Amino acid sequence: MTDSAAFTLRAKMLGAILRGARIEAHLSINEVAEMIGITRGTLSSYELGRRIISLPELELLAFRLDTPLDSLIAPTIPETDEANDFDPEVFISLRQRIIGALIRKRRSDTGMTMKTLAETIGISSRRMGTYERGEYPIPFTELEMIVDAFGQSIEDYVDDEGPVGEWITTNKAFKNFMDFSPEIREFLCKPGNETYVQIAKQLSEIPVEKLRILAETLLDITL
């Protein structure tokens, strides 16, 4: 499959996932578009795969729909009152600038020129400049290519501050908790077992060599 064909297929897949999430939430295109501060036409083009949604818009959409971000990126926690406490346009604009700054820093750290990165992604240096300055939303598929060029993960660019970031972090923590066996979940939920959990946390932070010496010392004491 050519890069162009793969790009088109990924766009279609993202669009189908977005549409499926909206339908599952029993919301109209107008309602979801308003939630993330874009026009009906823009959302429609996203769902049809004609345009590519940006990561900040994906983050905000996941937050508004109360669905894990992972479910929108690849084929709950109850909603909080903070969902309507901020302007979506301000959020998107701020996140674009943050992501752009992260890209610029990573590119600088790796010694890569803007021209080289732009050529790798298949766009102009001028357009890459607008991405780095946060002047233009980065289509998610292009961000994936940028991240891949840096040898990073999309997770390195996902929001981890503010109500959306806190929601994403909490949702991930809840998902990880649910991956434990029922017995472990029951143990962790008992207030009286918090001391054991704290001990386990402290042990996990001890270097392996020191932990080995400690284990050998305890073994000598018990013999």
C-alpha cells in the first residue's frame, strides 16, 4: 500500500470512529460540533475522512463524550461539572500552541531542521512553521507521522493538565485498575490495606541491587 493510500485509509478509519462515537452517544452533528467549537461542515468532513481532526480536538471530543481517548485513536468515569467551565476555542488554541512548542523543542533537541521534518511528513516548511507556532491545527495523521519521525508516542503530546488532562489521567488509571483481577481490586479497595500498598510502592522505588541485598539480609535473619 502506498503512503498516499495508507494516509487516505487512516483518514477514513478515524472518520468512521468519530461517527460511531457520535451515534453511540445519540448526538447530532450539530450538537457534537458545538461541543468542540467547530462548524457542522468541519465535523462532517472529519467523519467522511476528507479532512483530518487534530489531537486537541480529539482530546476535547473524548472529554465531552466521556469516552476513553484510546477508543477514538484506535479500533467511565462519570462526567464532571467542569465539562462546560471553559471555552472550547480557548482550549483548542492553547493546546495547539503547546503541541507546536513540544514539536519545535523535540526537533531542536534531535538536531533536525524544519525543512527536513517537513519533507519527511510531505508538507512545506512554511506549513510546518505554522504548526510549530500553533497557528494552525495539526491533522492527527500528520501528527502521527511527526511523532514517528521523532521516535516518540502520541502519548507524549496528550494533554496532562487542566480538566481535560485530569479526566484523561483518571480514565487511564481507572482502566488500569479494572485490568487487575477481582481479588486484587478487592484488596486495593479495602482502606485497611493502604499500608501494604504504600510499602509495595516504596519497595518498587528501591534499586534492584539494594533490594537484593535487603532480601539476603532478611533471609540471614530468619535462618
